[in-house]
Amino acid sequence: MMIDSRLRGIYDGKTEADPEQRALIDQFAASLGPKGANDVLDGACTLIFMFMKWLRMAYEDHDKDVIEYVVPNLVATMRMMPKSVRPEAIPTMAGLVVAAGTGLSPSLWRKQYGYWTQSEMTPLEVTAFLLAEHINRLTDDPDFATRMITDALSSAEED
């Protein structure tokens, strides 16, 4: 929902997050506790995995390498966001996307390097957002990535 909200804000021309919405998100995050926070992190990694899986299939349909087309764009965009994404977080996010793009679980990939840090939370959110936006641009549909996740969740509940 948070990624969808950010996408809608950008598509509507809003470049700043709504302070009220940000406060609600922060309040929600504070109420989670350690287990809940880990579940949210796993969820963000799952989103990244699902987005990269879709992108990999889309690029392979055109005999293109997903890593070649997604990672440089992601890194370049993050470099233009120094207030949100500190430069030292960019290699971690690029590695996470490469792992997901090759079919590895981003959560398991990250665990080999230790726990997530506070300074990696925003870059992780940015990574999921940028991948969703990339999918929406490829499909020329501003709701495609959100619909894809919603459909996957709905079909998982039916199983």
C-alpha cells in the first residue's frame, strides 16, 4: 500500500511525501515490535523478488538481460537521491536486486551480511518503489505493479 501511495503521489505531481501520511507510517512502524518489523522487511524483500521475477520474464521475452537493463538505471536514479539514499547503501540495494534478478531470495541474500540497519530502511523502500515504477513504465499502466501484487495476494489466499 505504501508503494502504491508513493507511486500515485508521483504520478499526481507530488514530489514530497505527505507529512500526515509519513507520521501514520512512522506510527505504524513503531507499533510493530521486532517480529512485526522483520515481517515488514521480509515483505519488502518479497515485493522486490516478485518485481524482479516479472521484469526478468519480460526482458527474457525480448532476449534481454534484466540485470543489464534494470540495475544501472536503479543505481543512477538512487545516485540522484542523496537525501533519501546514502551512497554507501547503493551497493547493498544493487546486490539485493541482482540477487532477486537471478532468482535468489533477497531476504536470504541479505541475512548473510547481517541484520538490516536503520540507514537501509529508506533505500529498501526506494528500491521497491523504483522497481514498481519501472514495471509501470514498461507496461504503460500506472497501476500495473500494484495490481500484480494484489492479484498474487488474492490467488495466494484462495489456495
